[in-house]
Amino acid sequence: MKNRLCLLAMCILVCNTLLAQQAITAVNFNPNTAATSTSYASGGQDYQWGVAPNNQIQNVTGFTASGISYSYASYFPGIVKIRRVDNIDNSGNFTLAWSEGILENGGNTIIMNAAYETDMEDYFGSRTYNKGTDNLFDNISTNSNNIERLDWIYAPGFSSSSTSQFGFAVFERGNLGQHDAFKIAAITGLDGSGNPNQYSQIVSVSTSDYGDISSSSVTYNILKGAVAGPLLVSGGNDQERGAVLTSLTDLGIATGQTIYGYSLFADDLPVSATPADLVDFTNPAFFPNNTQNEGGIDLIAITGVYVESSILAVKLLSFSADLQNGISNLKWTATNENTVSAYAIERGIDGTNFKEIGRVVKGININTANNYAAADDVKAITANVFFYRLKQLNTNGGFEYSNTIKITNSKIAGEISIYPNPVTNLLHATYRSIKNETISLKIYSASGSVLRTQKFAIVAGVNTISVNNVISLPKGEYWLVITNNEGRLSTEKFVKN
């Protein structure tokens, strides 16, 4: 019994840790306008979202924490996933949102500066300072919802040898000195579907960890609605804003360790919870579905990674690719490469899975841009499209990914060309193969029935095939499908006159 108690105490101290987060005291943002405008009427009230001149939004570019300047790391474009469990008051997908705005015409006109978005996952995939949600994890009080966990996921992952200089910022709307507590953990593993399956240690953030941001008062309206129904007014007020930064070091991330984002949890997550307990958000032992004030954080729609401004991230000015005669020609231009050692070129055929196909060392220019070029021979690869990205290898052992670009292979193995189309009597098809093989040709009706089947022995290169008995087909639309030895399908639609 004594040993079990000691083990439990150790888990509480290590797994659910209270660390010294950094209070954010000042915010930098670029004024902008809402991307879209939306108006609708309901219950005798008019709703206006992002309608000029009341369409000003504020995109956070950085902030100051503990006297240090931080910048938004735009090269980590993650996504938000909201994890829900139905409860006694809410089931399904609800959006609960607030935006800076005012009431006019005696409260009959509700004006919201932000663009109208019906799903909270889209709403929070931003860095907007004057919109957010109300009572994020509150299940049963006024303006409640059924949210148990919020994930910000960057699927490619990233690592750093300067873990104290990277972090996740949480902004909250609330009264000065009264901001809501929550818990946070870094995502250290993803399953095959891209969902978190491993976590770092858990960090508790208390009211006293927040910084109150000067001149941060915001007038706002709160709206709620079931997706995809209209969002209707649910309240509003004037409040201040506060924020806190949790670094990778705070989260126990080791030098060079790959992470994939972070998750936020209600403050009623038990202190006995371990990182393994965070994966199953449907387990009521760790994710109670009767959360009240412990889940009242009025989260501002700011997600992503922030890095000390003193770290000059590489700036990729351009990245392009084109395919000519079976060769992918890649080109890119970059500046601010002080921390770069090389670029690894990665190729994929599905946009998700990549493999390294070569490396290019950093250029010699220090104060001006460096231009790069690389060639990838893809003549022997049977694929309709190719995806490429750059993995920037840093001198500190970390890495970062570029955006992914896609090019279409117009002259590839497996390509079908049919003629004439529409056809009356004889139908011919050309099929390109990289080797000698036997293929199966089938004609399908528009309803999916197989009407014709033929087999052909073909050779490497372009083959011309005559399709039998097309003249006997009734008028209409059909699909010609060719299957090769590896089971790869190539299809083309044609019309019989």
C-alpha cells in the first residue's frame, strides 16, 4: 500500500505539472477586414456579419511575454479539431461564438465584425484577436456546449533544439485578474487518421499565470446555433482580454523531439490524469460531461505556434515545379537562411505520405536571396499527380516544412486517350505502359453494370487498342476502364451516338 501511494504521488507531480508560464502583456496585430459579408433575419432581428464599415478584424502577428518579443510562425499552418461528446443539454454540432460588435436599432440589429462561419473548427483556425467562443468546455450552464477537447494539429510535425523559444499562446476574453484556468499538453504522436495518440506531460495554467493586456477592452455579441442553422444572439457585454504563453520546455519537450501541435482541456481534468488518459476524450473519468465553471474559458480564436522574434526563420520567397519529358523541375528562392544547413526534397503521390528523394545544401549568399533548382526523374513512376515539399534542415537539429505543391503528369503510364468521342461504330483507345504486360478492358454502363470485357497483351510505350462491339451499345454515356497487372485503374468516359 505504501508503494502504491508513493507511485501515485509521483504521477501527480510529474504528469500534471504546474510550471512557470509566461504572462503576455502586449499584443501586435495587423488590422484587416472580414473576408466575406453575410446578412440574415430571424425572430424580428437582423444579423450582419462582416458588413462594411463594421467589418474590422485584428490578425495577431506577435506579442510580448516576460519582456521578450514573439512572432507568429506562419510556416506552421495547422488545423483545429474540436472533440465533442453529447451531454444532457447539447447533442450534435453546435457553434458558440462571440465577435466584436454592437447592437443597433434598439437591439434589433446585431452587428458582428467577423466573417460568418458556421463551424467552430473553421472559426478557430485563425489568429484573430477580436472573435472567439464563450464557455469553451462548459457543458451545463448558460451558453453551454458539448466540447471536451480542442486540438490544434500540424500533421507534418516540427522539432527544435531551442524549445524554450517556441510556444503556444492562449488568449481569453474576461475581467482583469479573473481569467479562467485550463490545462494544455503537446501532441507527440498521431494515428493513421491524423488524430492525437500520444501526449507530452500535462501543464496546468491558473488565473495568476495570465497577463492582462493593456487597452484590451472589447465590446462583443455572443451567438449560438446548431450547425448548419443560423447563429442567433445569446448575450453580449464589454470585457478585457488576457493571455499566457506555454513554451515547449514547459511542456517537457526534449531537444529534437517531433511534436504535432497541442490540445486544450477543461480545468476539471483530474490531477491524477496521465498523458495516456488524454487520448480518449469520451472517457468520463477524465472528461466529465457535467463541467461547469471549470470549463468557462472564453477562448479567443488564436491558434498556432509562436517563436522568439530573435530567431530569424527562413523566408521562402517562391517554390514551384513543372513536368517536362518525365522530369520534374523544382525551383525555389529563399532568404534569411542563417539557421539553415540544407533542404531535403520530398515527393509523394497522395499529398499525405512523402519520402526524401534528395538534398540541396544551403546557398552562399548571406545578405541576398539564394536561388535553387533540382530535377526529379519520374518517367518510371505510374501516377497521375506528384506532390512535392521542402524539408528545411536547421543547424540546431530542428526542421520545418514548406507548403506542398502539386503537378499533374499529363503523359504517364496508365494514361488513356479514346477516339472518336462521341462514337458511332469503331472505338479506339491508346494506353501508355512502362512495361510489357496484360491489361483488362471493361465497358461499364452509367449505372455501373459491366457490358464488355476484353484482355490485351501490350508492350512498353504507347499501345493502340480497338474496342469490340461498340456499335451494338444503345445510345448513352459509358465508362471505359483499364486495369493493369498491379490492379491500377485508368478510366475514361465516352458517349455512344
